[in-house]
Amino acid sequence: MAVPKRKVSKARRDKRRSAVWKLEAPALSRCSNCGALTSPHKVCSNCGFYKGKEVIHKEA
């Protein structure tokens, strides 16, 4: 059975238990054309616009 060689300090223990390293929600921005939530710096999957210009022609 594994037994620790040294006592784990309170600082080390608390650092491990803290929420600092946990994942955050992805960043989302509103599309300037249709207002849908999209990832920043990517073409809107809803309407196909990027920076106010149509990049991908989407059928409505």
C-alpha cells in the first residue's frame, strides 16, 4: 500500500483543491449580422457572416 514519505503542507493541499486550474466556459460573442452567439474570430455558423461580410452563402 502506498504511504506518503512526507506530510503534504496546507499550502500544497489547498492549491490542489482550489478552483484556479478548473476549466472556464468558452468565450462567446454576438454575430453582428444575426445576433447569434458564436466563437470569436470565426464565421457565424448560423448566417455565414464574418466582420459584416458574407463569407459562406447559407440557404435560408
